Amino acid sequence: MRFGAVPLALAGGATLAHSVTLPGGRLRRGRVLAEGDLATLAAAGIAEVVVARLEADDVAEDAAAPCVARACVPDPGAARIDLTAPFTGRVNFHAAAAGILEADRAAIDAINRADPAITLATLPPSPAPPPAGWSPRSGSSPTPSPARGSGRPRPRPPRPSASAPSSASRPASS
């Protein structure tokens, strides 16, 4: 892959490496730059952009992301995980059922050491399981948040005391 800053005159057909904010919106990373995009960038006073151009033996990031996801979770249905469609080189994992995720830290670290172009990220262990009745499909946060503009701080679950077991030591739900 060829990657770097290029003048707009050489950027046509290349993939934008970083999002660019413009007066009328923005061009997001991963976009293949067309002539109209170049004209918009030039009108905004931008003379060069950082782009990527795949070489013959490269794999596009949206083609590679599902491969990495399936290597991490070969059977998402059995693991009760929904995988999103790839976008900007990533696939998100979503719980298909309420429970506690116990990630294998050593395995995640090994994946992240495999190649600097591959990143597997997780949230830190939660101090408490989701409240009863919460569903990952509900579209709401397991932590209730006040109505927009209410001025009230968002409630947080209590932190575990030094004597309480960490989430890593709690048995996982089946």
C-alpha cells in the first residue's frame, strides 16, 4: 500500500486516509475520492490530502475486517454475538443476549501484536452486570441517562469495593 500526503491533482481515485472537515460537512475516511470531491476540497482551500492506494497484493480494509472478525469469533451465533457489516475497516461485535463478556486479555494482546495494522479493542470490565430486564436489542444504555438538557448528572453504577470480586472473577452467564 502506498500511503501519504499528495496534492489534490494526484488524489483522484485514491482512498481518503483521514476524515476532512469542510464548511458544508465532511468527507469521511475510507472514501474513494472522485473529481467532485477534489473540487470541493479545492474550493475549501485544501491543497493536499492523506490517501492510501492499494497495490496489487493488498486487501482492502473492508474486505479484511470480516476475516479478522471471523478469526476472533468463528461461530458468532453460538457465541451469541452479532457482527456488523464492515465499514472503514472495522466490524463491531454486539451482544445478542444480556450477559457478561469475559475477554481473554492475553489473546487480545496477541492479536494486537500480530500486525500494527490490526487492532482488536474491547471495553474494560464492567463493575456490575446490566440491570434486570435490560436487552441489548432495546437500543438503550444499560445505565439510565437523564433526558437531554435536564441538568442532572448521569447515574453511575457503584464501584466495587476492594473486597468485592472483580468482574473478571465473576462466573460468566451461560
